[in-house]
Amino acid sequence: MTPALAAFVNARLDEDEAAAKAVEDNSAPWDGQWQPRERHALETFNGWVLAVSVPAGSDFRPGVVEHIARHDPARVLREIEGKRKRLALYLDAEKALAAALSAAPSQDDPATSHTRVRERISANRASGRFTALEMSVRLDAMAWSGHPDYKQEWAVP
């Protein structure tokens, strides 16, 4: 599952990144960024406000402008960076698990019993780390569950 899932998530992140970078100027905050309270306010949360202005004559339904503003390309790029780091941790955990499992002695030699126990503990830790990261990447993939390349087997039960 790992190679296909990782490739799928990486491809979707590439697409999202390309779309965010295609915006002419993604360095300046979009109208709708959270700003200190002293700026013009529409929505307040913990001392911060969501600044939003709607063009005159706009026929957007309530909430649409806020939704668009919250998807500022700079924010999207930060989210992609975090997901890429999680994906890298997932792939590293898979390698660590494979190494831990291949290091375990296959025979029940009493002379290696302590080594076997340590290696099994190591394999169990690696397995737990891998499982947690795999679940996290599968949850990330859910964002693209409508994509034709998404496999239902990646869905989180």
C-alpha cells in the first residue's frame, strides 16, 4: 500500500502546490487573513479578527468570501509543506520497520534470547510508529477521495 498511497498523496500535493504558486502574488496576505484586533473587523476569535471586504455588487452567498480568503495561497503552501514532512516521516518509518523486522533472529537460540527480545521491542516500536503515520497519511488522502486515482482501500474505517 505504501508506494501507491505515497505516490498518490505526493501527486495531489504537487497539484495543489502548482495551483497555489500560479496565483500572481502569493506573498502578500489575502484579504481575509487573521490580523490583530485593531484592524478592520468582521469576525473575532481570541483577540484576532478576520478582515474581509466584498466587492461592490458582489452576489456571493454569506460565508463564500470568508472561505475563499481562508485559502490564501501562502497558507496553502504552508499546509503542503507540513503534509510533505508527514509523508517523509511515513516513508522513513516504513524503512525503519522493514529494517527492524529483517534484523530479528529467526532461530530460537538461547544464546541470542536477549538480542531477540531487544529486536522484537525495536520492531514493535517501529511498527507502532509506522501504523500511526500510515493512518495520518491515509487521513490526508481523504481530502482527494473524489479523485479518480483514489483507492477506496485507503479509506479510514
